[in-house]
Amino acid sequence: MTDQLRNGYDVVVAGGGAAGLNGAMMLARSRRSVVVIDAGAPRNAPAKGVHGLLGREDMPPAELLERGRAEVRGYGGHVVTGEIATSARDGDGFVVTLADGRSVRARRLLVTTGLVDVLPAIPGLRERWGRDVLHCPYCHGWEVRDQAIGVLATSPMSVHQALLFRQLSADVTYFTHMSAGPDEEQAEQLEARGVRVVTGTVAALDVADDRLVGVRLADGTVIPRTALSVGPWMEARAGFLSGLGLGAVEHASGLGEHIPADPTGRTEADGVWVAGNVTDLAAQVGAAAAGGAVAGASINADLIAEETRRAVAALRHSFSGKSEARVAELVLGDRRHGL
């Protein structure tokens, strides 16, 4: 089910994942008019189940989102399929234009479009992503416990990843690939924990019967592995914000880029909030949903403050006008009575 766009809303939510839907629900429950514009390309689509989310453990991601959409609609919110192409200022609000030419106006904008995982150009890697090629031990680690796990060095956090996966299996191999390899302290840590270090460039993955069975080096050596951890470069899906003077910057971790924001999700662009992976690279589903709730509440409070200022101004104007009329009436009355 897809709702029709109206002319304008209090809030347009860009992105229909956990952060966007939870933010929209908070706003809709506060009787705000809200629309979620969802491109339908969630980052966790390849995963079989959501993990680390209390009460929803192992639920398929698509089912979780469908429930979320139904809950938003249940409070009067709209969910529209589409991809946002541009955003721009429009008076004291925004106009958001979709790739198909539709446009919608909003007083505030909540961006929850997430990020894209950019993987190394190794044959077979993308096809196995979210299955037996994975990145997060908290999202997927239990499912590969006690297996032969490989960790591909791709980021400043790769040694840390290897130590995390060592908690889950005694058979962990660290592939230096195209990196400089672990430094002296890191090498000592890996050795102490029994993590084997393999040098050389990884050329491809070996797959049999639709399962990962090994990691092939450029010299032809195959290291048997049934799971491989890869830390991708993470790119924020935020190009459409350029019209508002807002863009992604490199995260302090060196793992990717994000849109900076304060703890409530408010960005440096007035009227624009962010939540989920577009600002927090490490957020799992639960944290993303929580971020959306915080941002939604902050937006509602901001709208209330604006509406209250306007109401006070109107009251003062009305009071001033009535007072002048009353004074005029009294003066005219006095004159009529010769006073």
C-alpha cells in the first residue's frame, strides 16, 4: 500500500528504515502531519534476520519494516514510495522533489536515508554480502560462531574486528590483503589471542554449493574459511541535501562519511534533522530507531516553540487592537456627555 502525496506536511521524512519510521510514528502520535518517502533499498535487505533488537530477534528485515509502515499509517501518517532527487528552501520551509518529478512541501525535514556499503573489488564478495560475508559481530556473529572465520584488513578497525570475532570462534585468520599489516602492538595482540595472520593480496572467494569455502590469494593459495568479515567504506546517502548547503563529511573513525548532528539529530542547516546510519555509522536497528524517536520528539518541540511564538504575537496584536478600540470608544463616549 502506498499513500498519495498531499500538498504539504509538517514534516517530510526522507528514508523508510527503522529510524525514519520510528521518527514518523513519534510525530504522527503528536498529531503532526508527516510523510515518509521510502526508496525501498534498505541497507540490511540481504540479511535473513534482525538481531540485537529486544522483542524482535531474528525477525526478517522486510517484516519489521512492513509492521512499522502499518503503525505509522495507524496514527495518520503517510508512507510514499519514491526517491528524493533534490531539496531546497521554500520560504520558511522546504520543497522536496522526487526523481519522478513529484514534489512536496514541508515545514521540517528529517533525513534517515542511511548509507551505502562500498566493498573491495574482490570477485564474489558482493554476491555473498549479508550471508557468509559480513561485517558486524553483533549483527551476525552468533550465526557464524565456532566456524572458520576470516577477517579482511580494509580499515583502521580491522584488527579490532578480528579480536571481536575471536570471542566467537577459536579459528580466526587475519588477511592483511592490501594493507600495511598490523603494527607491532597489534601483531602481539593477535598472536596472544591465537589469531593467524596471512599476508598477500586476496584475489577471490571460493564458493561451492552456494557456500563460502575459502579465501584465494593472488599466488593461488586457498585458505579454507566459511565466513569472512569485511569492513566496508560507508557512504552517506545524502546528495539531495546539497541544495540546503548540507553535505557529508568524513567520520572521525575513518570508516566512512556521515552528516554531523547534535544529540537530538539537529544539523547545522536550520530545520533539518538526521537520524540512523546517515549520521551514526555504528547504529544497529535498535539504535537507529531510538535516534529516529529522539529526532521526532525534537522536531515536534521545535514546531511547538514556533507555533507558540506566533500565538503569542497574535495575542499581543489582538490585545493591542482591542485596547485601542476600547480607548476610542471611551473617549467618544466622554465627549458625547460633555466631559
